[in-house]
Amino acid sequence: MSWFDSHCHLKGFWEKGILGEILDRAAGQGVDRMTVIGTSPDDWKINRAICAENPSALCFSAGLHPSYVGPGWEEQLRGLAEIWLKSPKPVAVGEIGLDYFRLPKDQSEAEQIKRIQRRAFRDQLAFAKDLDLPVVVHSRSAFAECLELIDESGVDWTKVVFHCFAEGPSEIRQLMDRGGWASFTGTLTFKKNHLLREAALLQGVEKLMLETDSPYLSPEPVRGRTNEPAHLRHIGDFASELFDLSAECLAEQTFERTREFYSV
């Protein structure tokens, strides 16, 4: 039985010199494949090096996370294209999007941040469209606007996944109507997230992707600890009960869907 962690961050483990332990524990739990997600120039080249050393287990994406969009972001995006010039190449653009969760109280400052995030998102969507690449979307307190900008971009919606989906049935219907995907983290296991579980069931197992988003959002029963890809097994076991499928069947389904999405 093999699981595919569709979205994780490994730079911190690499910096601490414990990445080998992390990958060994993942393999011990049947988590055989992982997509290492890029957020800024600080991790793009590191992620490629990590993947080059572990080609059978890891692939990676590259993108400028909205929280890292600031002074000099345009120059950073010029560097993004260079990441696709060497092998191994990223399998997706991301994570990119909009994050309006913690904006300054000053309205003019908040609007300036929103404008810059929107510009960076548009530019990266255009880049993804030109190369016909999958897109990993970060959306926090900005779901409707993310939909609008993706609609405007002309990106193929079947190549778009909203990672760490945190909305409800109404929002996932809007994704489904467009052909997009939603990926679920350990928050699916949190006791009060009834609407999130309803959304997952509505999308169905046919398009289900699972992720740890490690080192964040540890699932039950390891909530509160540093998350890691090995913990995907907890999410998978919970989801198999939710969908009334064996863990083996769910692992096979989600592994294949994730592999198809990233074309790996």
C-alpha cells in the first residue's frame, strides 16, 4: 500500500539535518511519494537538490507564495522561469494565490498588499498557462477572488488544485463546476470540521488528493506536534472511514489521482 503526499514542505527538515530520518519514517508508513512545494527563491533550488537526491520519492513545485510577495517580487518572478531551465524540472507552479487573513488594520496598507498579491498571482497564472503546467493555489480569506483571477487567466481548470481546502460545500461546488480540484490536510480530521468533511464527500473519492502541508497542520491523533509526511497515514486512515473504503483502496485511488495531476 502506497500513499502520495501531494503537498509538503521539507526545507526546514533539510536545514536541521534530519531529512533522511523524515523520509525513512514516511517510507515506514507507506508514504512513498511526495510533492515538495515551493514558496520563494529561498527554497526553489533547495527543493530541486532534495529531489535530485531522491528521484523515486520526490518531485517539486516552484512559486511565490502570497505571504512572500513584497518589495522586489517582480525580480523574484523573473528568477522563477530559470528554475524550469535545469533538471529535474518542477512539476507545477505553486503555491501561489491570495492570502488576506492577516492584513494591516490600516485600510490603505491592506489594499496595497492586496494589489501586489493580485499582480503576482496574475503573472504566475500567465506563466503556468504559457507552459501548460498544473497550478497549486493558496487561498486564505480570498476564495471568490482567487476563482475570479483564475477564470480571467484562461488556465485550464483541470490543472488547478486548491491546496489545504478549508471551505464548505458551496465553495467546492464552484470548483467542481469549473473542473478544479481540492486537496485536504489534517484539518479534515478535526472534530468540529463537519462542513469540510461534507465538502470532501461532495467532491468524491474520484478527485480526492491528500496532503500533510508539513510541518504544519498535524492531524488527529498527533495534533499539536510538528507535522511530517509520515502523518499522511493518519489522514488516509481517517478518510478511508469517511468514504467507507478500505485504506488500501483509498491509498490506490488518491495515489493515482495525484500522480495524474502532477503528470509524474
